[in-house]
Amino acid sequence: MKILVPAKRVPDTDQKIEVCEDHSGIETGHLPFVVNPFDAIALEEAIRIREDRVDAEIVAVSVGDLEYEEQLRTALAMGADRAIRVDCIESLDPWNTACVLKALVEQESPDLVLMGKQAVDGDCNQTGQFLAAMLDWPQATFASRIKCLEDKLLVDRETDAGIETVELPFPAVITVDLRLNEPRYASLPGIMKAKKKEIAEISMGDLGVQNAEKMHTVSVRSAKTARKRVMVSSSCELAEKLRESLKST
Amino acid sequence: MSLSTETYDVIVIGGGVAGLSTAMQLALRGAKVVVLERERIGNGSTGRAAGLLGQLRGNSEHTRMLMDGVEIVKELEEKADVEIFVQTGSMRIAETDARAEEIASLVRMGKSIGFAIDHLPADEVKKLLPYMRTDDLIDACYCATDGHLQPAELVSAYVKVGKDHGVTYKSNSPVTEMLMAGGTAYGVKTQDAEYHAAVVVNAGGPWSYLNAEMSETTLPTAAIGHYYLTTRPDSQQPIDRLSPAIRNRELRIYSRPESGGLIVGMYAAEPEIYDMKRLPVDFDMSAMKASQASIDVALLLDAAQRRFPWITPQTPMNITTGIMTFTPDGRPFCGKMPNIEGVYHCAGFSGHGIVQSPAIGVIMSELILDGNSSYDLTSISADRYFDVPELKARQDIDTKCCEMAGNYYGKVERPSAPAVS
Ligand SMILES: Cc1cc2nc3c(=O)[nH]c(=O)nc-3n(C[C@H](O)[C@H](O)[C@H](O)COP(=O)(O)OP(=O)(O)OC[C@H]3O[C@@H](n4cnc5c(N)ncnc54)[C@H](O)[C@@H]3O)c2cc1C
């Protein structure tokens, strides 16, 4: 069984984020970059599936420039067997990312694409869905529990109405939610092994895809925080104030 | 535009345990004090600390400071009505002859000053710490009166008692300039105000060397990274909240119970050095995170697993990472420098600032108000490297301090017998 896990390089959004003066994006000079937290969860799940059934191979993929190797190296250290970087200097929108992944899926023929429900930089939550549609594969989004059986997958999905359990045949696309698992920190042997591994590089041309922008960033601005503070003198007063503000929204 | 000016007896730069304890002790003796904190009170190193308290040090004066500190904390607990000190007892374990010798000389020294310490037979170790691997141990010693201080509770007690005695606390107030005239400091500047006082205390933790630079002084401290893990409570692996703290110097790790889980921290052999100048002005230490593939975390996990075999990369845990302040000899800097009047340094507490802070506050207030202290300060005086040319350049200082940090647990200690007291 082969599992493909896309891993995006994103700024750590727990840091203080500032918008560039020309509103073209955010200031990244001082920001640490991480594996998109949802992708790390997907990778962790893939590793757990492999721990359960020995025959699984995990391939981590990234679409980006040379700097993305840092995140792929992390994926290898955590436990991915191989890593592929599709070289791309532009930042792709979800549609184009899905196009690249589709081409890669056709080349690698995985049984399962396990990916984050969204990347925390754009929060688009589209790539997985686009990819499943383009491949015409079954998909389960917002997974909070995955059971990988011999011939099918059982997935608990988090929906606004509660947990929905769906059954999927292989091959399939699953996008994962926060509560699925807690990604591990790499072990010492994991880091050592990852250092020696090669990260395969493929060009967009090799895959026969071109970036055809569907989404265009006009301007980036930070949300206005109109937080009003009031001092209250008791918990009763606090409850009353909360009740009022809930009513008025 | 002219800035507003406020006048105090003492200005304390830095709202970590060192600055807060100093401010409180000064106020208890009637001084009018302001604490200026660049970000939030208690959110620097102090907010990251594990709080381990091992009172027996290689130097008897330091041991006295820590033992007195416990008494101060007990008073504070009453005044502020919080539990700060958790007396779990502590244990040192040895798996090599050299480490066993280390323990033997520590026990001798402790006994000679009347400190509660003794060797502990293997079956007792096992009984006290059922979740620890013990089959490889040669010796262990136990100190019943050790434990840990809860950093957040200690901070709130300092602030509560300080407030009751008139201390003013200002957060989001980075000090950007020292005001000086003729070799004497008379205050500081923040973005929107001037503060005047005859005494300025630099309790800036990892930032302390930058603050010293504002008064044209080289303070040989360095900012060094540190990591510990905290496992989540697990019914399969119960950890009593009063289980003794453990120091396993050979593996470079320490451990203590925390909310049903276990803290395991490591003094790495090659820790990371931070350039505090390059961090954002509003840097928030609590937002520091370890990378999923951090070598420091991997080393920590590896060592933790050797002593606690049930800890694996899959164990649910949090990793805490923060910055400590090291000095070339691992001891803090307390007091004035010869080149400038009015500035008192109070920084460089390595991995012991929480537990040193109660006595340090007393020492600083004595130095500032009386000009001397009831403690022998030779080993912690601020000017002990003032004339050392090898400790002037930043890179040399970083290297020396990093070496010290690397040796912290690594080197086998030979505590000397105390001078007759
Ligand atoms: C991960 C970790 C674990 C630790 N474990 C332990 C332990 O088990 N036991 C123990 O005793 N100690 C431990 N320590 C060490 C302990 O945290 C420190 O020694 C102690 O907190 C130092 O206190 P401080 O007041 O000197 O520094 P800090 O707490 O860093 O306080 C300094 C403050 O000064 C402020 N400041 C600096 N410059 C300026 C300026 N120009 N203007 C305004 N404000 C300024 C900073 O924002 C900061 O809040 C640990 C530390 C870390 C990082």
C-alpha cells in the first residue's frame, strides 16, 4: 500500500503576524516556518497506519522552491519513506496545487492521498476536494478517525451536525482535521536516517502541468480588532454581559 | 514633544522573578519602586521554568541562599495565600562509578552542614519511583526537604505583596535608553515616558546584556535555549504529584511530577545560542515552539526514554522551550560595575533563577539600601569579569557561556567541603 502525503511549508501562525507595508502579503523575515500543522497530522496518521500494517510506503510531497526541502526533511525525520519536491518558485493557488498533485498521483499511483484539510497560511480548504474531483476518486473530508481495513477505509468526519462515518474503497483522498491525532516529534534515529535520504526533484514541466492562476491576491490586510473591554465586578455581572452580547449578535 | 516624567527611588527593568523579588523586598523596606516590563509580567524565562529546587550546591553560601529562600517562600505563601513550594523530596541517581563518587561527596558535604541528605538503597529507590528504570543504578541519594516552586504562583505572590507595599508595575514598557550624566545613571526612558531614580536595576534575564550595553557596560551573559517535555496524565502510568524530583546527570536529565504527568528536561551538550538583538521587540517567549524535527527534542526524547522506558515519541506530551541566561561560571551577576554609578545588575541565573530569586531579592535590597549584604557575595559579584579582556566581545562571551551550559550536567562535580562556619 502506498500513501501520498502532501506537506506544505507555512509560517508559524502562532507568532505575531504583520502585513507588509505595500499589502502584498505578510512580513516573513523573522517568522519560523513549519510543516502545515494539518499536514503533520496527516503524516502522523500515515505513520500509524504503517505501524499497523507493515506493507505501507509513505511518500511526502511538496510543491515549492528549494526552501521546502526543510519541511520535507522534517517529514522524512518523522517517518516518511521518501520525499518528492515539485520545483516551483511561485506560490500556487489550491486549484493549481491540485493539478500538480493529480499529475503526481498519476505518476506514483498511491492507494491513498492523506492530506491536511487546509493550510494555515491561506486557510482555503479546497485542495483536497479539487484533487478528489479531478481524479474522480472518493473523498472523506475533516477526518477525526480513520480505520484502514484490507479493502476499505472507515472514516469519521467532523461536521457541524456531529460525527458522520463514511466508508470508502481504495484509492481515495482523505483530508484530516485537528482531533485526528497528535503528530510526534522525530526520534534521533529518525533524524539521522532523514539526513542521508535524497529528496527527489521533479519540475512542473516533467509532470506536464503549468501554473494557470485561478486566484489572484489583490491586497492583504489585517482584520480590524474592535475589541471592547469592560471591567465587571462579579461573575453574575459577567454572565449578564455575555448574555446581552450574545443576544445582540 | 516632551515626555511625561515619573520619579521613584528605584527603577527595576524586567518583570521576571529576579526583578519582582527585588522590587518586593525593596518595597517591604519602604522604597518607592517601579517595575518596567517590555512585554508581560512573568512571561520571559520565568514563564517557561520547571521550578526545580535542589538546595544543596557545590558552594555552601549558595546552599544557604536556597535554604533561606525556602523560608521566604513559606512566608510568602501565607501572605499571598497560594501554594508555591511543593515538597516532593529529590533524588540523585548514579549509573557510573564517577557519578557514584559525585553522590558520595555530596552526601558527605551535605551532612557536614546539617542538610537532610543520605544514600538510598536500590529497593527504596524503586519504591519511591516505580515508573523509573532502576536496574542499572549503582547508587542514589535522597534529600527530603527539596521539591519545586511553582513559577506562576511565585510570580503572583511577588506581585501581590509588592502591590500591597506600593510597587508600580508597567507591562508593555520596554526600556530603550538609560539616562546618564557624568558616569551616574539617573533614570531610564521608554517610548512614552521618562522615569527618574537614583538606582536602576537591570533584571532583564536573557536581555540583560543588551540592557547593560545601554549603560556602556559589557555584561558577560548569554541567552541559551532549553527544552523539557511534559507527558499528559495517563491512567496506565500514574505519577503521584509528590513523587521526588530526579537528577540523572549522566544522561543530562532532570524530572519532576506535573499535574499527573511527568516533566523531563535536559541540559544539552551543545545548546543553542540566541542573539537577543535579532528577536522582534515584542518577542513573546511563550510562543516559542520546537520544530517537529528538532535535534534538541530528539536528544531529550532519547535520554528520557533511557530512564523512563515508557516514554516514546508516540507518548502524548507537550514540549516546552525557552531561553535561559548563562554566565561563564554558571553563577549570577548581582551588584554594580566599577564604570558607572547607580546601575545594579541582577541577571544570569542559568537554570536556577526561580529558586534563587527569593534570596536574591533580599541580597539586592541590602546592596541597594545598605551598600552591603549579610551574604558573602564574592562568587556572584557583578564585576568579577570586569577586567577580563577575553570576555569583552559578544562571540567570546557566547562561546564561554555556552561551554558552561554544556558542562552543566555533563561534567562530574567534585563539591569541596565547606569552609568551617
Ligand atoms: C525551559 C526552562 C526551564 C527552566 N527550569 C528551571 C527550574 O527548574 N528551576 C529554576 O530555578 N529555574 C529554571 N529555569 C530558569 C529560570 O526560568 C530563570 O533563571 C529565571 O526565570 C530568571 O528570571 P529573570 O527574572 O532573571 O529573567 P526573566 O524571567 O527572563 O525576566 C526578565 C524580564 O525582563 C524583561 N526585560 C528585558 N529587557 C527589558 C527592557 N529593556 N525593558 C523592559 N523589560 C525588559 C523581559 O521581558 C523579561 O520579562 C528554567 C528556564 C527555562 C527557559
